[in-house]
Amino acid sequence: MLRGTGKLAFLFFLVVAVLGAYVFGFQVGKSQARIVPIEGVQNTQFGQPSLVDFSLFWDAWRIIQERYAGNDSLSYQDMLYGAISGMVDSLGDPYTVFMDPEESKRFKDDISGSFEGVGMEIGIRNKELRIISPLEGTPAKEAGLRPGDVILQIDDTFTRNLTIEEAVSLIRGPRGSDVTLSIFREKWSEPKDFVVTRAVIEIPSLKWEMLQGDIAHIQLFQFSEQAGKTFSTAATQILSSPAERIILDLRGNPGGFLEVAVDIAGWFLERGQVVVTEDFGEEGKEITYKAQGNGRLGSYPIVILMNQGSASASEILAGALRDHKGVLLVGEKSFGKGSVQELENLFGEASLKVTVANWLTPLGHHITNIGLEPDVLVELTSEDFEQDLDPQLDKALELIEDL
């Protein structure tokens, strides 16, 4: 889940700073090794952590410069990006990621809501690359991919050691081209290949309809930048409709912006009620986000639908409504992404998506790698998918009649 759109940071990473210091003749750590000057790298900030000795790094850099057989083809810029990526990877957090300029542009296109690909959100859980959710109306959805599917291979590349961004890069491609995904699904004895044709992906925010005369069924597909305004329009329409109950459908919603989740929660909660608390891991350092809306949908009986594809901001909204209003959660356990990222724009159009906190529900529950357990468990079978049946929605309709 992203918080805001990021801050500008016009500084190199530490590696660049130290590299620049060497270019200008400074000594780093205890190393006296000769460093070949590197053209085109300029220092923007001097200094280094007092407890870090970079001698090992510079020894390796020097040996590559002087002895690598492909010395003529070395890209110092790529070496720099690789060094930063390695530093970030060492944190062991799949959601903290360095992105070079190309990857950064692709990511920003994603959150704008339009791109070319197959249309699915992916994540890493238990060191496996999984589909969080195939997005509504996309090739991934039409191909039969499901939340929770494990992606073992992308074309000829095994996914075991890939970052999320590396996997995204392989899955992406021009519209009309194909990508083959080797998928393993729970209860299968062996993986199966899915050939998916890429397309231009336009992700809707939501749609809603009336069911059984007086039940508003709201399908919220993502918490994009536009979702807050779209939800506001839908809520106004619902208030003037014959609706007397609401089913809020968060199935397959992989999340999005924290602020959007808080805004939407404000339609259901009283002003000042806690929506979510960010825990920064330091004693006493927390930020609490409270509902600021009008709460005009709060008087409606509500049931929430969720599944393995409900993640991040979806879990925030569902957790807040259950904690404050006792809203029933129906379906399957949610994905369990309870961390908050900020996007930092860096020098040269690179960027860093960094985990800054974990979030807690209003009653203090952690979600990371745990998820939200449904109050009423309803699983979809292969037969349900094949016959276009929806027992989860059927159960929600049954339950809400008694509320």
C-alpha cells in the first residue's frame, strides 16, 4: 500500500556519495587501493556512516575494473544500480524496492491506472511469487487465473529468486504479444501452463448495481487515485436510490493508496473514529488516521465480501468496519499485506519504494502475513468458476436479509 505519491529526494544513495569522494581523492575506510577514476559520476553529498567500512566494496569494484574480461563493455551506471539493488534486497522485504528509471516509469504508469500487460497484481508470500488478484476485465481474468495461484515460471524464467519488479518486467510486453505462465494451484497435482495475450489495461475503480430490489452491491476493484471521487459519486447515487442494505465487494481488490482507503471509510464511520494506525517500529512512534467523512452510509446494514485477492487498503477498510461496526466478513481469508510504502523520487528519474511502517486495525491487530479471517467462510470451487456460480455472493445476500 502506498502512502501519498512520494517526496523528491535530490541526493545520490550513499554508494554514489562514497564513489564521488574517491573521484575527488578522498580516502574511504582503511583501503589504500588504487581506484580508477570513473567519468560521469559526480558527488552530491560527502560523508559516510562512521561504523561502515567500504573497503570490501571498493576492492571488488577495483578488481572488476582492472581484471574483468569484458572490461570494454562495463556500464558503471548499471553497476551502480546493481549495487543499490543488492543493498535493498539484503533487507529481505519484498515491498522495499529500488527502481531504475525504466522500472520507475513503469511503476508510475501502473498506479495511474493504464498500462500494457495481462492485468494482475502479484506479490511474494512464503518466498513464492503469487497472484494477489487478476484485475476485472483483463486478459489475466479471462484466462482463468485466480487469487492465490503460484507463478513458477514466466516463459523460460523460473521465478524463485525474482523480485516483484523483475517478475512484472517479464510479464509486461506490447499488446498482442503472448506470455506463458507456469501456474500451480492448491489441490493440483502438477502445474499447468497458461498462455495469456497482453493488452492495454484500463483498470476501473468500481461498479455498483441493485440486487433483489433494495440491496446495493458495490464492487470496489482498487484504491487508485481516482477511486475516492468515483466512490463519492456512487455513494451519492446510492443515497438517492431505493437501497436499504449494502454489500461491499472487495474480492480481488489488491489495494492502492492509504489516503483513498481512509476517505472511503469516512462514508461508513463517524467522524474521528480510527481507520488505521501506522506503527513505525519505534516505541511511541505511531500515526493514527481517523475518518473525516460524513458517515452517511454508516446507517445501512453492511456485509463485506473478500478473498485471497483482497489486500492492503482492502484489508484496512474491511478491518476498520469490522472493528467499529461488527460488519460481517464473508468469503475467504485475505492476502495479509499489512505494510505501508512511500515512493521516493531519486536523482536521474530512479526511485525507491520503501516500507516505512506496518499498520494496525483500530483494535490493534497486525495483518502482515496473517490476513483477515472471514466470519463466514465460503470457498469457491473449480466447478463454481467453470459454471459461473458465486456462492460467496449468494451467502452475503442470505445474511444481509437478516440484518
